Amino acid sequence: MKYRIIVIIVFFISFYRIQAQEFVCDIRVTAPSIEGSDRRVFEALQSSLYEFMNNRKWSNINIKNQERIECSILLTVKERISSDEFKGSLNLILRRPVHNSSYNSILLNYVDENFQFRYIESQPLDYNENTFSSNLTSTLAYYAYMYLGLDFDSFSLYGGDPFFKAAEAIVNSAQNATEKGWKAFDGNRNRYWMVENLQNATYRPLRQFLYEYHRLGLDIMSEKPDEGRAKIGETLAYLNTVNSNRPGLFLLQLIIDAKRDEIIKVFSKGSPQEKTKAVNIMREIDPANSSAYEKILAK
């Protein structure tokens, strides 16, 4: 009898944990340029990062197992400064399911090149929301909240607000950190500016784009492809508006990089008028890749 009670308790604890976690995050750590045969530290790091991202409760929102957010993080270690200090880059990809389809839309595909961190094998990854104690855990937590914010923005208008505020709090706590990526003067394309752009009222049309493009456009295309495509065409005006005021804005470029191939696929099946309008807008806001949009007109 006691055994059965223990089994039931374990089952419900396990079920709660599955229900509670927000992410299904694929974590990979690679160090192709680091010499030496001892790869255990990188294997241990990969395991630690996986546990940190997937087994932690990041919000008080109840997310069902099938609703967990799909994402990936590739950490490429490029330099081992000392036994416990490393330099590398993070390739961050966030995917969103499209209603009534097996298709996943890319919300973010970004490489953070400014990543220096310390890691000691077998040492727990401690994280405190109110203090900056580790560049490793603070950076991972920052992107966890960015993933949540972008995902929620794509399902409800400005739904990501609480998560962007949490990411901003991490940025604020990191202002005295020696590592790069947290400060306005570190560059114009870093963690500071990413969350600043997302919370800046001037650039709110980009967040309107994220919601309407996905929820009112992509999500209805399985049943009403023409109506969905037309709505997506309307949302390009939001990108154009921001581009007119701030060409080359970091957030705008992030969105374009994530959506370029998808936009080409969507409008390749459009009417001649839809194709021409989409190409003209995308050439204007993404001139470096203007030739890529020729594929729309070629089909």
C-alpha cells in the first residue's frame, strides 16, 4: 500500500513538472577550435544548460505540455581563456507553431557574438532574479524571457510585456558587469538594445506586426490562404513605417532576418498585385537582400 502511495505521489509531481515548464529547448555546446582531448567540461556544460532552460519555472502561467515553446540554443566555444573562463557565441532560434498545420514559423534567428562566461564542471548554475552573479545564467535567463515575450506577442497584442520587463530587469542588474553585451555603449546590436527596442513606444508597430502577421495571417492560411496572405500583406506596412523613421533599426532587422524566406514563400503564390506590392516594400526595407525577393516575381 505504501509503495502504491509513493508511486502516485511521484506521478503527480512528475505530471506537475511537465505541465509547469515553458520550454522544449534543444541545447548544443560545441568547441571545434579548442584543442585538447578532454571534452568532458563541454558535455557537462551542455547538460547543465539543458537543465537550466528546460527544468526551471520561468513564469506563473500554466502551460500545457503540448503548448511548450520550441526553441534552440547553440553555444559555440571559440576560446578557452583559463580553466574556467570561455569566450564564444550563441545562436538563438525560436519557433512558433502555426494553427492547423505541422509548420513552425521562425520568430527569432539571432547570433549573439559577445558571450564571455565562467563555468566550473559540476558546479550548480545559480541564478537570482534580483542580482547579477553570473554572465552565463543571466544571459540564458535573459533569452528565456525574450523567447517567452516574443512567443506571447505572436498570440496576443503586446502579450509579451511582462517578459520583456523581466528581461529589462536583468539588463539593469548587469550594468556593472565586465562582460560585453549589456550596455548601450557596447554597440547598437546587443542585449540592451534588443529589449529597449521591444519596449520603446516608437517601435510598437513592430509588435503589432508580430501579432497580426502570425495570429491573423499565418494562423488562418490553412483554411483561408487568400485571406491570410492578404492580411500578411497589410502587416508589411508596419515594417515600412518603422523603417521610414529608423532605417536599420536592430529589432526591425531581427524580424526581417527571421521572416525573409517565409515572406518569399507566402507571396510566391499571391496575385500579381500582391507580389508587386510585397516586393516593393521588402526591397525598400531590406535593400541588401533585394535580389532575394525576385523569387516572388519569378513564380
